[in-house]
Amino acid sequence: MARKPTLSYSTGLGADGKPKRPAGDYYLATTADLMQFYCFDEPAEQGSEGKWTLIDQLDRGRLMAAGDKATAKTWAKRLGLRSWTYVRV
């Protein structure tokens, strides 16, 4: 299965004026000792909670990857999550 693309809402530019490359992929996970990952399609706009499920493995073919923490945080809020952690790969 092909990986889903990494998305970033950040418009940060590097010293050369080009968009910065993501430092890694960020995934949303539960804060439990045995982490599970939030599986969802790109969340809708602010104010409408998205639908998600929990999966037990970090499956890059199913999970949405954020290019930075700010994008992952935006998704968590749009999904209506109250607690989460970031897993960077």
C-alpha cells in the first residue's frame, strides 16, 4: 500500500526564500502507555469535528502525516481531541 502524502499548513520560508522541507512526519497518537494512533482523512474546517478511529500500529499507508507540529495540532483540534501526543518519524 502506498504512503499517504505529508501535508503541512506552514508557510515558513528558508533563508533562500524557498519553502522549508518538513523535518519529519508527525502522527497523532493517544497518551496511554500503550499508544494507539488516530486514523482519519484530512479533517474538515475548524468547528466541525471529524470522524476518526484508533489503530494499534503506525501504518503509514493509512495514517495522515503532518509536516510539522502546528499542522498536527490544528488537526487534533479539528477532530475534537482533548489529549494527544505527537510521534515524529
